Amino acid sequence: KEEKEEKEELKEEKEEKEELQEQSDEKTEPQEKSKKELLKGISLLMEGENSTAVSEKVAADFEGKGTAESPYLIEDVDDLKKLAEKVNGGEAYANTYFKLTANIDLNNEPNWTPIGTEDTLFQGAFDGGGHQITNLKIGKREYGGLFGNVWGATIQNCNVTGEVNGYNYSGGIVGYANDNTHILNCSFQGNVEGNGQDRGGIVG
């Protein structure tokens, strides 16, 4: 009889331990779940921060926001070259605004790469702010000019001096412009010459 009672006590003790373990597991599980969710949240937050950093870096190509109220600022020759690189890389900048903030000397660098080529377009708004872009030099090429190929764009208050010796769609300010482009209050001083069709002092 004593042996039987001892076995039952051991059995009850074992069941009690198992019940306590289950309760402990139930408490631990939400903690683990909460811990995992916290880590996931931190990971997502970091990704978000990284994403913000990347988007800020993209936007930081130029100062400003690219809007009519806060245009992207073209402050020096490097910014102007960067604009050409971006456009010629496939960014048309439709409905995007730029403003020149200073005079820029291109130093007669051979073969200035126009903003927009036969295969790429500039479709934004560029305000020269009445500043001078001097010593533009363009050799034998189509779509030659400070801007090479513009569609539905606005180029205004832009004054350029230089030498353009191109062929087919060459001009001092713009090489080729479609009917929906507006070229306002611009001037060019220098020579535009070469073989081919459609050449002009302001627009080819």
C-alpha cells in the first residue's frame, strides 16, 4: 500500500512539473514572438533609413526640389555637365525645373556634349536667370548646341557665346526643338556653321 501511494505521489509530482513547464513555455513563446517582431521592426526601420539615405542621395544631385517654386540649381560647370550626363543617360526631366544661378565659362572645352542627343531628350524647364554661358565649343556632330534635342521643353533667359560647327540640327542654344518647345528671351553670340540641314543662331 505504501509503495502504491509513493508511486501515485511521484506521478502527481511529475504531472505538476509538466504543467508548470507548459505554463513556462506559454510565457516564453509570446516573449520570443515579441522579440522576433522587435528585431523585424528594427530591420525594417534600418531598411527605411537606408532607403531614405539613397533617395536623399539621388535628390542631392542638384540643390533644390525641381519644382517651379524651388527649382534644381545649376551653380557651376560641374552641375551643367551633370545635367547633360543625366539627360543623356535617359532622364528627360519632364515637368522639372532648373535655374542657372551664376555665369559659367566652358573654357572652349572641345566637343561639349549637348544636353540631349539624337537618342535622348530634355523635356524640362531651364531658366538661365539672365546669366552668361560663355566659350561653348562644339565640333562635328548632329544635334549640336548647348541643348541638343528638346521636346516640350522651355528654355528661357539663357545667353550663350561660342562656336558651333556641326551638321543637321545645330544651333547656338538648341540643336533640335519640336513644335511644343518654348525658347524665350535667349541670345547667342558667335558662329554656327557646317554642312547639312537646319542650322540657326538660336535653334537649328
